[in-house]
Amino acid sequence: MYKHFRVEVTQWVAHVIINRPQKANALHQEAWIELKAIFDNLDGDGSVRVIVLSGEGKLFCAGIDLELLMSVVEFEKIPEPQRTRELYEMILHLQACVTAIEKCSVPVIAAIHNGCIGGGLDIVAACDLRYCTADAYFTIKEIDMGMVADLGTLQRLPKFVKPAVVTEMAFTGRHVGAAEAREIGLVNDFMDTKETMMAAVQQMADTIASKSPISIRGTKTILQHTRDHGVSEALEFMARWNASKLLSPDLKAAFQAVQKKKT
């Protein structure tokens, strides 16, 4: 169904695999469009409760394909103000492709091996949980290309990584290894090999998938809203959300299960 990704769904868990190993999983225009379509489609799939995002081949993702970057040069032929407007619209489009991951109502777990470079870091920053291999490294590569990272890394990373560390990464483009990534909160944990990491991620996905779907989706919604708002406003949003969902069939079933355990 997709040219640049594989999508496999088994027992409530969808595995989305970036499948451009010949290009180090770098994403060109068509691949970014597919990425958004995949997450939009999975979001509406009632058989999916958790999504695992990983990469095929020697590394997770090398970011934006040079083919796409080189196409930007062609914009020099377009007169102003049309050129600026079209570049602006292209950037917004690519941002929306990444944001589709964040907006997906089910949890998204990134499983990262080896390199997570540039746009690859934009992608994992939009995920809910991140695990990696011992040989993984993360870099804001755009600084070495005369660019400013514009697909979400600079906006999302400071929400869960120390801002001073993000600033250093953004100014220097240095590699952050697995151990440091765990220490600064960039990843939840790391494992020795891709095989052991994928097994651990599968176990985590299965655990989450076993929980009430409405509770999991609601928790993700509340966490994201709280991240971007003050405590008072977040509590108000929480009250309104729970007031509309507390009498759901899932909650009733959970209460009944608790009562059975007590008797």
C-alpha cells in the first residue's frame, strides 16, 4: 500500500517501518506525504491502540533526503514575494507531516537504532515514548548545513529535555549518544541490540494496548494539553474532559472488574 514504509498491524499494535534503507531512510517529498497519510489513517483505525515507529536497514533515519533539499535551490528562479510564500507553504506542509504523529490519538513509541539525524530527530520528538539501541546517536544536523531546524525539534525537545542541552545541541550539531540521551530524558531507555530493543518495545506496546483505549487516548490528550498550558487551565480542561467521558463503557467495565476482585 505504501512505497516508502511498511505497516503491519497485529493484536492492537501497528508497526510502522521506514523502508528506504538504500537512502539511509532519508525522506523525500513523497515519503513525507506517506508518513502523514499513515498516521492519519491509523488514527481512525479502531483496531490500533499503539503504534511503534522504527527504521529498516543500518540506521533509524538520516533526515530529509538531499533530493528534497536540492529542490529548494530551484526556488531562486521564482520572483518575490511568490518565492517566500511558496517556501513558507512547503515548510508548513512538512511540519504538518511530523505533527500528524503528535496529533495521532494513540500512543506512538519510537524504536531508534544507530543514527537519528536532522529530520529523524524531528520525527522522534513528536513521539510519546522513545527507546534506542546502545549505538544510537542523535544530532541536530541542520546547523552544519547552514540551516535552522524547522520541523519541530527546537519546539518540542525543550518540553522534555533540558533547554540548555537542546540549545547546545542546536548550536553545535554534536552527537548525543544513548547513555547521555537517557540521562537528559531524550529517550526512556536503551538496550544493547536492535533485537533486544524491539522486544522491550513490543512488551511496552502490549502493556499499553491491554489498557482501556479511552483511558489511554484521554491520558495522551490531557498530557499534551497540560504540556502547553498552565496548571489552572489544564485542570479546567481535565474536568471538562472527564465530565464527558466518565460514564464510558470502558470505565464501567473497569469498575465492575475492581468490584469482582473485592468480592
